[in-house]
Amino acid sequence: MKCSNLYLAILMAISVVFSTHVFAESKGDSTATVQEKEKPFTTVFFAPRMQYRTASESFLQRLMLTGVVQDPDSIFARMYWSFETDSDLGKKMDQWKSSYQEAEFNKPFTLGVSDFWLEPGVVFHWESAGSRVDPYLGVGYRVDPTLKGVLRYRYNHQNHDSQTLQGDQDDSSEHRVDIYLTKNFTSGFSVQYNPTYYSKTHGDKFVYANGKNHTLQHNFVFNFHTTPRFYPFFELGYLDKYKDGNETKNEYQIRVGFKYNLN
């Protein structure tokens, strides 16, 4: 019930902000003198996303608010932030069960006058079973104005215990390594390739859906910029093997969503 109220509050807040901006834009169009818009302290995007996984036949949903601090005089300048809530919609989209919530923050630091930068950050994750704190550090390099890459190590530290393969309790913390390669083909279209490697710290006690204590996943994100405010995207990913009883299947994911600028 509390989760439902949270979702409702988020949706109501977004609808109010959206209506306000629509009204303001309409009013501005009918005014002869248009004043220059003041730059906001931070961009704010509403970013919902639907996901389907083929082997487990599950539908998932994400509701997110995200942005980047724009004020050049602030100590938080260029800081990325996001708050999201994720839900399990079941195999037939006949439920809305809260899975987890997350908040993420990172801030890039340019290394001198080079094309390299450091990107320290942290993810706070919580769900009904407990919480996690996931610090990470990325190293980025801009190859040219249209191509950049980031190598990131992240440690997912679980603050609670889970049941092990042996039946006792221990924490299922994990190591995570990501590569993000982003190519801008035009001002309105870009593609990102993101391979991710996971490994359990207690590899003899926990396994992933593939039945192993490590897994390698691949994901492609196709981003579009269709209007000044609207950024649709879709993703295609491979999540390794999925063990369903005695049967092993390939698990693929399809994600569809958009980002809408609320500023």
C-alpha cells in the first residue's frame, strides 16, 4: 500500500510539473516579447522505461527522475543524479509489485588538459530484504567529438544476509565491471554499447541465474532526440544463460522508454 501511494505521488507530481510547463509554453507562444529563459540549477528529466525478459518471461517497469547540475559556480557542477523506483509487473502485466528503489550520484573530474577524466560515484539501493551501497570509480576517455568510452569498477556491498547454496546466511556482495562506449552519429542519434561483468565475492555460496558465480552481459542502447524536450530510446541486451529447472535458456531483454525534459 505504501509503495502504491509512492508511485501515485510521483505520477501526480510529474503530471503537475508537465501541465505547468505546457501552460507556460503556450502562454509564451502567445506573447509578443519572449524573454530569454534562465538557465536552471539542474536539468530534470522524467525517464520511464518498460522491460521484457524473454527466458524468464517477465515484465519490469522503471520510473525515474534524473538530471545534471548546470550551475558552473556550484561545487556540484556537472554532477549527475537520479532517483528511481522499479517494479515487477509479472508475466502477464497483471501486477505492480515493488522490486527496489535506487538513488545514484556521480561527478566527473577532468584530468588536466587531457581527454581523460575520472568519474567517482555511488548508488544507494534498498528493497524489502535490505539495502546496498555501491561505490564506483570510472575512467573516461574522449577519442574525438563523436566517440567516448568509460571503464568503471563498482563494488555492490550488500548490507544484509541472504540464503546461500548451503542453506545458511551470508552477504551476496559482488564485483561489477562495466565498459561504456558511446558513438554520436548525428545530433539526434547515438548508440551505446555496454558489456558488464559480475562476480560474487563468495563464489562458493552464491550463483547467478546462469548457475555460475560470474556472468557476462551485453547491452545496446539506441538514443534519439526528436524534439527539444523528448528523448526516446530502446535497448537490446543479452543477459547470459537462464536456468529454469532442468532447462537452460538464453535470456534476452528488450527495453523501451523515453526521457522528457521538465525544465
